[in-house]
Amino acid sequence: MDARRVGLFGGSFDPVHNGHVALARLALAHLALDRVVWIPVGHPWQKARRLAPADHRLAMVRAAVADEPRFLVDDCEIRRPGPSYTLETVHELRARWPGVQEWFLLLGEDQYAGLPTWHGWQDLVQCVTLAVAARDARVPVPTGALRAVPHRLEVLPLPTWPVSSTLVRQRLAAGQDVDALVPPAVARYIACHRLYLTD
């Protein structure tokens, strides 16, 4: 990869929605990134809910980001057997792209607060700069174990965005329109494959 500053954006993306795209575009601009790598989760060890099949989630992310050349979709977590650990993903991508000088991990405030529950989180925060999306540009305050571990933090000032994957799934299960919540290509994909008709 010909890039020096790269953001990593992992998630279930079940389905990917306009809020995800807005956050990734904000990260590109605010952090002066050369690339944002989208990484759909393979086996989310912290989620009890069953996700849509990985091939559908991967295809929806690819459809959502096709018009932005600085977005790249990587299926390493889907291909890798066993639980999807972010630390393993970061190690794999750093080995694959040794020319990258700085890695940023895009997170929501809830993920930042829950980081000490992640596998190998103390090693993870030594490998990346945490880029945390915060409402009203407020600086997230580390709590508990996270407060005791030095880490690099950048704040992404994310406007209020009233959309979530849960809302999208609920509306689809109820037979309601989601065109305002997801990119047009994702809406077409969901309709074509009749996804999320029951939740």
C-alpha cells in the first residue's frame, strides 16, 4: 500500500449505513489520512446476536465505499478462523504494509470505554493511535484500567447522526423504507437479496 497514514475501521457493518460512511469521511479529512481500511468482522466474540452472513456484509461495505478511492475493504477477519481479535488484525496489516508510518483505529465512544474488555488491549494501544468519534467534539475521558495505560488519542468531532444498524434492521423487518439511512447501492443490495426481513 502506498500510504503513510492509515485508519482502520472495523465493525459488524450489519448493515453498513450512512453514519459509518460519514465517520470514515470525517476521519479522512480530520486526520489527514491517506487511506481508511474497512474491516468487516468475521467472528465477533463479544456479540451474542447472530449476524447476517459475512459475504453479504462484505458485499454491502464494498458497495457503500465504491465511489471513494481512498477507502479500501479488507476481508482478513472474515478469512481468518476463530474469534476476530483486533490486535491480530493490526499485526497482520502492519506486516503486510510495512511502509505505513502511523495507524489509527477508528472507534465510537462506547468502544473506547469498553476497550479494557478487548483481547490484548494493552498491546493494541501501543500499536495504534485511537481515533474516537465524540459528540459535540468533547474529549472522551478514560476510566478504570484504561486511565492507567498511556495511549495516543485523537478526537473525531462527529455531528449527531440519528442512524444505527439496529434501526436499519428494525425498519426493514417492519417493511419500512431505509433509503435515507443507507447508501443507495446498499439499499439496492438489501432489496435484491431480501435481507433483514425478520430480525
